[in-house]
Amino acid sequence: MAKKSPLQELIDGLQEDLSREYQAIIAYTVYSNVLTGAQWMNIAAELKKHAHEELEHALIIADQLDYLGAMPNAKPKEVKLSKNPRTCCASIWTMRPTRSRPIASA
Ligand SMILES: [Fe+2]
């Protein structure tokens, strides 16, 4: 297998990032509606705010891909769906492998 050029590696990495941004947009949009009830209100509001931020990130990455001569992909990473608010919150931590998990309180 031929080695990828540095440009192609950059494009592939940006495509991967774009798929993760799409995943976050979808997950935060859906989860913000699954999290109902007083105890989840603040988190649901935060997720809606973050859904907007993830769209901004996706647009920036898509522009970068276009600049590099690549067509932005249209494939989100898989979003795990659940009607259980705790499952939704837990899956947010699995969406990004580089994100640090919060330290459990004692
Ligand atoms: Fe993002």
C-alpha cells in the first residue's frame, strides 16, 4: 500500500474531525430533548448551546477541506440513541476518544 502524502493525511484527519462534529450536532440535539424534567433542565440547555457550537466547528472544518481541494464528507460518526438521560450523558464521553473523563468525586 502506497504511503499517503502529508496533504492527504491532513485531509483524512479533517474528514474524521468533520464526522465527529456531525455526530456531536446530532447527539446534542437529540439528547437535549431526551433530558426532560427539572433535574436535567440545565444540562439540556447546555447541550443545545453546544449543538450550535459544534455546527460552527463543522462549518470551519468544511471550509478548510474546500480550501485544500477536498469535498467535505456527509457522514456522521454513529450516535448512540437512548431514552435514558443517564445513558445519553454517558455516551457523550465515548464520542471523543481524546476527551478526558471527569474525575469521579469521592
Ligand atoms: Fe466541536
